[in-house]
Amino acid sequence: MAEGSSHPAIPRRHGADLDTGRRMAGPLRWLIRGDPEPSAAQWRAVGESLNQGDPAMDRLVEWMGSEGLRRTKPLFDLAVGQGIDAVPDAPAPLRRFFAEVEARPAWVDPGLLDEGARACGISGLAGMHVLRDFGLMAGYQASAINRTLVLTGALQKGAQRRVAETTKWWVDATRPGGMARGAPGWRSTLQVRLIHAMVRRHVQRHPEWDAAELGLPVNQGDMHATYLAFSVIFLFGQRLLGVPLSAREGRAAMHLWKYIGWLMGLDERWLGDSEQAGRIALYHNLLAQAPPDESSRQLGRPLADEPLQRRYRNLGWLRGRWNRAKHLSIARAFIGRPGMDALGLPQGVLPWYPVLSFAPRLGWHLAHRLVPGGRERLVRHGLKAQEDYLEVLFGEDERGLAEPMPGTHEASR
């Protein structure tokens, strides 16, 4: 594997700092059988993915912009909510897009989707902690992905709202039945896909966007990183916190996220069936990511303080500080001292929460799995805990996805 690449279809960010990439990917080596190093063809494909978008949705957004979003966005929303047949005289571009997304791939197993949803719910708040402190916080070390957030004004939106909206989409998508056509997860995923395409269209025209350095905004490679955070990282992160997921539960969760990733607009070649394949893909993706920079600290510090802004019903001051300390401890366990430093997080934090909670959590789960109906009780309680978490994040605010970032409507007209 060569360091970086001068291939014209590959942006300069690809593999720009392999030492940092190997530091971030290093723990995965313990979980991968055999040699995970990418071949020359695999490494080139990862690099080329940084210049590839979502052709189907990009074409639809091009049409929506040319016809005017005030007219076309309500048609899209109606098709998402009620199906394309509910749109009177549906324009051909809209009908073509929904004919594609409403036809499930032949490999989708509805039973396995629901089993995967239960596997996502069984850990309750431990799973939420993994997503936040391992998936999101650790992900801010990838500075090229951060650049899109900076240029869309996401920093002004605030960490608390970003966490709430991401969690709402994740919860919608991982409920049993949530990815059936027209269900909340299915609808939310298509709305997120539309926002991604509008942001891609807007940011690539921004005068500060360096395409030769960064590639395409919200590209296949960066969407792949997000998919891997919600599937692969989510699964092995839970085990590190003491949730004993079985191989079957892992396979079911991977199947659910394979379908979510497909509906999100990822090319099927990036979607894996097994945790092992996903770990290797994550290893390759992390090697390719640009190293941390000031944007990592601009995003990491506010996320560290996000628990202080939650909508607690009582004892808000105390609970906010307790949760801040807990999340920093979890992040320290997952990303180590170098990661804490790269994100501008406090030094001297110890991984006390994962250490102290591992054995009690493991014992609690194993005890439930040994008694009749215990696993299903874990699932029910876990799903409810995740949904209750939304109340803490949103309070009385509307629980939904915000409109695209400022300027994307104008750029799409």
C-alpha cells in the first residue's frame, strides 16, 4: 500500500497521515483474523470513494432544484410518508427514484431486520453511550469529514441539537418494524439522504471547499464511515462495556444496517454481511482518514459539554455534571490519551466508568439470558430506555430532523 496517492480521481486527503490512521485503527487488529492491510486495488477504491456521491438522489435533487424546492419538496415528503402512488401525477424523476427505493433488494430478510432491531435495543443506554462516545466523539478526529460540518454552519446549531437529531434518526431506524416501507425509520432515512444530497450540492460550490484536497462533500467513503460507526463500532463497543451480544445477534444487526445503508444511498459494495468483514472495512477506512486538526477540537469540546445542556426534569445541575464525567470516562477508554488530546478534551481523565460498570452489566445481562423470557425483558426495557433518552435530549422541542443547513435551499434552486 502506498502512502497517499497522486491518482487524479483521488483527493490528497486519502492516507495523508498513515501514522495517525494506524493509531486510530490499531485496536481493531485484535478483533480481525488474518492480515487486514488493504491490497493496492482496495486502497485505490477507498480513495476513489471520496469523490463519489449518491447518483440517484443527486439526480433527484438536481431536478428538485431546477423546478423549485417550494413545489417539489412537498411532493417528496408526500411520497416518503404515503408512497409514490399517493402523489397525484407524480413527475417522472420522482417516480423513478421511488420505484428504486420502494423495491427492497432480494437479499433483505424481514425477520432478520426485526431481530437486528432487537439486538440494537437490548443494551439500552449502554448502546447510546457507545454511539455517542465512540462513534461520534472518536469520529471527530477525522478532520476532512468535519470540514463539511464547519462550512454548513453546523457548529452554530450546537452539539446538543446535533446529538438529539442523530439519536432520533437512529432510534427510528432500529425499532422492530421501523424499516418497513413508510415506517418512521424508513421515512427518516430518506429525509437524511435528501439532506445529505442538498448539503453535497451546496458545499461543493462553497469558495472555501478544496475539492482536490477533500474530494466530494458527504461522499461514499465518509458515508461508509458513518455506517460502520452505527454497525461495527456499535457492536464491539457494547461488548467492551459488558453487553454479551452473540454472533447471531451481531449478524442480525449487521443485516439491519446493511439495509439502512443501502436506503441511505451507499453502494452495495461497501455493505457487509458479517462483523468480520465490517471490521476489515473499518480498518481500511480509518487508515484513509485525514488526521485531527482544529475542527476536531471545535467539535470535541462542545460535545464533551453537551450533557450540561440536556432537558432533565429534576436535579439538572447534578445530573449534567455526572453525565459529563461519565461520557468523558467512556471516551477515554475508547480513544486513549492521544485521542483525548486531539479532541481538546481534559487530560487526566481515567476510564473509571467502563471499569466499574463492566462486571455488573455483564452479570445483569447473563442472569437475564439464563431465565425464561429474560432476554425479551432485556429487549423491552432496553428499547424503552433508548426512547426515554429522547425526552432528555429534546425536552419539549419538536422531535424531528431540522431543515438542511442555511443556504442549501438557495443553492438548490
